Amino acid sequence: MIGIFDSGIGGLTVVRELMRQMPEYGIIYFGDTARYPYGNKSKQTIERYALEDARFLISKGAKIIVVACNTASAMAIDKLRQEISLPLFEVVAPAVEKALQVTKNKRIGVIGTRGTIKSEIYKNKILEMDARAQVFSKACPLFAPLVEEGWIERAETKRIIKTYVAPLKTKNIDTLILGCTHYPLLKSQIQKKAGKRVVLVDSAQEVVAGIKKFLNDNPGVDKSLTRDAEKSQFYLSDLSDHTQSIASNWLGKRIIFKQGNF
């Protein structure tokens, strides 16, 4: 099974992309909705949560782990690599690589949670790979709650997107990294406010492309994975009918969440 965890249900954008690119694979998803959001927590707390999330997935049969949460990818990946022996995938590096591939003027914008932006993980990785690049970051703490509330098309959401994106437009960026797995669900709205010439980089698409390449290069790991999507499992640390409804709408199919306990 391919194990995926996130602080909430935003990581289902990675699940959706896996279903699109790798429809035959079984998935185990865990959303830590009881402790959501991670973006305003300390590094030590995020590391502890991420380890608990990963170990839960392993207990359910995961053979590889995808850290769908950008905040956990930014602040806990080193700790996870120390403690977890399975192949680990995070969403930051693939998005950075893609952004540097597509930018023409090397002026790259990044939006994410406060924790992700404060960590400067995207800025540091971009500059490590290309010191000539310029990075302009903006924390967008309201985006994830709006998505989880299902307010994707609301006028209020459009106004908030405009408020967050406007300062980046003045920097003449030509590439914008969606540094949170919730944000692809606002992609069309963000594109309108950023402008047609700005390329949006979706970390969900890029991390799945990386998983496909890894499995192609590591057939032994690939053979260990379940090839029956009907056996996919979905867990949340706090269940609610609202979350169930929102998640099913995102994926375009009804899924049943189970209670996930550590």
C-alpha cells in the first residue's frame, strides 16, 4: 500500500492525483483532523505528530510513506528520515524542481501556511539549486480553513485570494508554487488572481510523478505494493459527516472514513 498522511484532508489532493496517474494502486490515507492545523504548531510538536502519523500508516500496511502536508515536509522530514526506514516522499523538493524548470525570469512566488513560509524551506531549496533565482513568499493562513469548509467558490474566498496574491503580482513573478496540499482546490481562483502568464506549480502532481519514477527504478518495492484500489483505506483522527461529504466531493467518488487511533 502507498501510505499518505496530512494534517487534515488537504492531502486528498495527492490521493486524487494518485488515482489519476496510478489508478491500480491501493492507498492508505490518514488525516490528522483532530490536531489540524499543523501550520501554527512548533517544530517539536510537528515532528512528534508526523512520526505518529507515519507509524500509524505503517501499522496498517504501508510500504512507502508520502508526507502530503507541506508543513510536515518542511519541518519534520529530517526527523522522519532518522526514524522511518521505508521510502519517504515529501512535497517540497518536487515542487521546487518543477518551478525552476518552468520559470523564465527566475522570479518565483511561494504561498503556504505560516509554518511553511516561516521555515523558508522553499526559499532555501530554490536558492540551493539556483542562486540567481529570486523568491517571494506569502503566508496564506485562511486558505486551508476555507477549503475544509467547502467555501471554494464563495465571494469571500475570492476576495481573500486577491488580498494574498496581490503583493506577489507586484513582484513580477512568472511562477507560483502552491505550497500547501489544500491549495490545488483553489487553483482556478488563484490562477485568475495571479494572471494567465503566471505558471502555478501543484506539488501533488509533482510528488506523484516522483513516486512513479521511483517505483520504475525500484521494481522490488513496486512489487510489494497492493495492486487493488478497492482495498484502499481512509482514516481520520476525528470523524465528522461534514468532512466525509467534502472529501467525497473532492475525489469525485464516495469514500468511507474510519476512525484512526494511535
